Amino acid sequence: MRAHGLALDTPRGWEARIHRHAPTEPEESTHAVLHAANFPLPPGRGDFGTGAVERMQPDDVLVVLVEYDAGSARTPLFARRGLPRPSPHDFDPRKLQRTIRGQSGGQWFFNTGDRAFCLYVVLGSHTRRARLLPHVRTLLDTLTID
């Protein structure tokens, strides 16, 4: 799958979508949003997975990549260079955008070149995070950002 300067090879059993929102004003620029999951992605998801996270089971994983304005790449929030490599200790139920019992999440801001991104990962089970994380890493290993 390739769109908007992002490319991803989804592992067997995964589903992915890359899109941009339509501008609401004539001069507005919009940015890429990627959703990848090892469960069926519902239509009409929010940028950070609203609509999908509510359907997650304990062995499910949702990976979200949201692009921000290029100027953000030079700010302290996005100072980390390159795609992060999450580890089990990075995940916590309190890091979810919306707390759902049993789930765990992690969020990383980074830049690559002049592009700024947030990587947000939701795991269906905090207690299974060490077992689920290799699936996330396998997916992220296939991600390229132009």
C-alpha cells in the first residue's frame, strides 16, 4: 500500500488505510493519516482510532500514524528523529486517548526529514503487551516515509 508519501506492506491478516482529509477551506493543506490493524477496520474512524478501539479484542493491535504540519518537525515536541521502535515498557493504560478497560497504548512524536508525525499504538490487552509488540514491530519494519 502506498499513498501520500507513505508505504506499508501489511502482514497476513492485517488491514490498512492511508488517507488525507478533504480541505475545509480553499487554501488549507491536509496531511496523511495511516491506520493499520490486525482486525477489520470500521469505516468512519477518527484519526486516533475512535470507532475502531471500541471493537478491539485482547489480541488486537491498532497502529496509527498521523502527520502534522512540516513546520512542526523543527519543534521540541517532534525532536526525535526517525520512526520509533516501541518496547513493552512504553505501553500503559493511561497513555490511551480514551481509556478502555484492559487496553494499553503508547504515543511517540518524531520527525523524518521535514515531516512531523505522531505514532500511536493501541494494544487490545496490557497484560499481553510483550506478546503483541512483535506484531507492531513487524508492521513498522515495512513502513517507509518519503
